[in-house]
Amino acid sequence: MTVDADAPVYVAGHQGLVGSALRRALLRTGHRNILTEDRRNLDLRRQDDVNRWFADHRPGYVYLAAGTVGGIKANATRQAEFLYDNMMIHANVIEASRVYGVEKLLYLGSACVYPRQSPQPIPEDALLTGPLEPTNEGYSLAKIAGMRLCDFYQEQYGCRFVSAMPTNLYGPGDNFDPESSHVIPALIRRFHEAKTRGDNRIELWGSGTATRDFMFVDDLADACLFLMRHYEGPGHINVGSGAETPIAELAQQIRDAVHPTCEIAFSDDGLDGMPRRAINADQLANMGWRAVTGLSEGLRRTYSWYLTADEDVRRRRRRPDVDLEAADRAGATSGVQRTITPDPAFSGSEA
Ligand SMILES: NC(=O)c1ccc[n+]([C@@H]2O[C@H](COP(=O)([O-])OP(=O)(O)OC[C@H]3O[C@@H](n4cnc5c(N)ncnc54)[C@H](OP(=O)(O)O)[C@@H]3O)[C@@H](O)[C@H]2O)c1
């Protein structure tokens, strides 16, 4: 399947970590008709408003990357909000996409939909085979509902709505607020602040032996464009880096990028969480797509962004006061050379 460069493509959540990377990827591949809407003008939790917006703008393709997202603490203490907001946003956008005849929709799920005791690396068919991690149950239930909604809309209405399950993501535009950030932005901030204070030692929880799967967000965006062209489901597909990184190695790499002279100590207090958590991305690899950005390169680019963003933007208190399209175009021509491989259909005018 090809997507014309002038086809109206709606990125829901375009100012977020994933949404902004999707916009960069669409611009890089020649898209000229990217639809976005500021959350202040369109609260996606309101079905009538969402329907009106779809009636006015008539998107042909939708990337659904809007939602209430956060780290362990935010998930554990705001479960009602995570469940309500995400259920509403996802159901409203999916339903409006059906009503207004969207050609194809890609829903962003999350690896935390999988049961706590899943086999590692987690295959797609582990879904709904056991209890969820209780600390993010609200978020996970909403994500499961969103992806099953895509499946059911495909079954009942014939809609081409599919879901991608990304692993842990990081990159420019991430949330660096210590109250709600994920592990990579949290560690970047800690090393940066230690460097600023002149501290040369950082103590981290756990033993550092637990492993996780981290993916640079521009790789994820490329995978999403690839899936929009090539994946028809049914069901969901994992998107992972294909690599597992021990937390100790992650911390060392962040230290090397941010504050190379800093010593790292692990408290070894048993606060490791799951010993291993990664997703099995074989299905996507068999379709011909692989991530291209190594962890050290991705961390370097994320820290560069951190240094240029002001504190309110890093903490998500404010969105950048810049011409976002111009900034994205500049971003699209800097950084690593990206290749979407191997995809003979790719012509630079598709998504
Ligand atoms: N980050 C990860 O590691 C990760 C991993 C796997 C999957 N995912 C999935 O990827 C998707 C995007 O995540 P992300 O990390 O990009 O999150 P994010 O950076 O927090 O971005 C979320 C976006 O959704 C928008 N949004 C939130 N509530 C809204 C509402 N009521 N109305 C309109 N817009 C609203 C936000 O708008 P504002 O900019 O105005 O706040 C923001 O642009 C989520 O579905 C998440 O589950 C993320």
C-alpha cells in the first residue's frame, strides 16, 4: 500500500515524544499535508468535539499517539486518570475515524499491556494470558481496550485499524519532570544536575542487573510509517530495538554522554523491579524492518536536545514557542542518516 504525499495525515498527540517524531518522519519522507491540533483547541476526551474536528478536517490516515503517559510514580498514583483519559481519547479517535471514513489508522499501544509474568522477550500472543502489573493497571487496561477496539472495528466494520506495541522509548521531546519521567530522562537529569553541582558520585537504586529494551523514538516513528504501509493485522505487532540493556550499562552510557567523570554506585537494596523485560520483535524483523540507532547515539542526541530546551519545556509545563514545522524541518536534515530498510516500495512520497 502507498500513501500519497498530499493525503491528509492526522498525528494525534503531535507535540508529544512519539507524535513529534512521527511529524519529523512524515516531513522527512515528503509529506505535505500533516494535520495537527493543539490540545487547547481540541480535548480528545470529548467525543462531540472530536467528531466535529474530523468532519471539518477529513483525515485520510491517522496516527493515534495522544494519551496520558508517565513513569512508575505517575502511573501508580494517578490510576483513575490514566484509565479514564486514555480510554476516552482512544475510543473517541477510533470511533470518529470509523464515522468519517479514515482509510487507515495506526494505534500506539505499549509493551506494558502484557502480563507481569510473560515469557521474555514477550511475544505478541502473550496478551491477556495473565494478571497485569498492578502499579500500572489503569494505563494497561486502557491500552488493551484501545488495541482490542482496533481489532473489533476491523472485524465488525472492516476498518483498517491496526496496533503497534512499542517498547520503552526515549529521545528529543521526552518528559524530564522528575515526578513523572521514565528512566532515561530521569537519569539524564540526575547526571546533568550532579555535573552542575560539581558532584562526582551518584547512587542508584537496585543492583543494575535488570535488563530492559530501549528504543530511540525516531526509529519507532520510522517503524510506524513502515507499518502504515505494510501491516494490515489482524491484531497487534511488537516494535522493539532487538537489544536488551542492563540498567548498569544504561547508567554508564548516560554517564559517558553527560558527566564522564562521575562514579556510579548501586544501593543493591532489592529495588530492581522485573529482572528482565523486553519484547520479541521477530515478526517486524521478518517483515523487513529493524531499528538503526544505537543506544549511545540515541542518548547523545537526547542529551543535546535536553541542553537546548528550557526547563519549562523539559518538564512539560510549556510547549516550545517556536515554529514547530520549521524546527522539524531543521531536525529532519540533521542527526544520523536514516534508512528505512529494506522496502522496495518506498519512494520518499509515501508514509
Ligand atoms: N514514551 C514511551 O516510552 C512509550 C512507550 C510505549 C508506548 N508509548 C505510547 O505512545 C503514545 C504516545 O506517548 P508519548 O510518550 O509520546 O506521550 P507524550 O509525550 O506524553 O505525548 C502525549 C501527547 O498526547 C497529547 N494529549 C494528552 N491528552 C490529550 C487530550 N486530552 N487531548 C488532546 N491531546 C492530548 C499531549 O498533548 P500536550 O502536548 O498538549 O500535553 C501530547 O502531545 C501513547 O499512547 C503511549 O502509550 C509510549
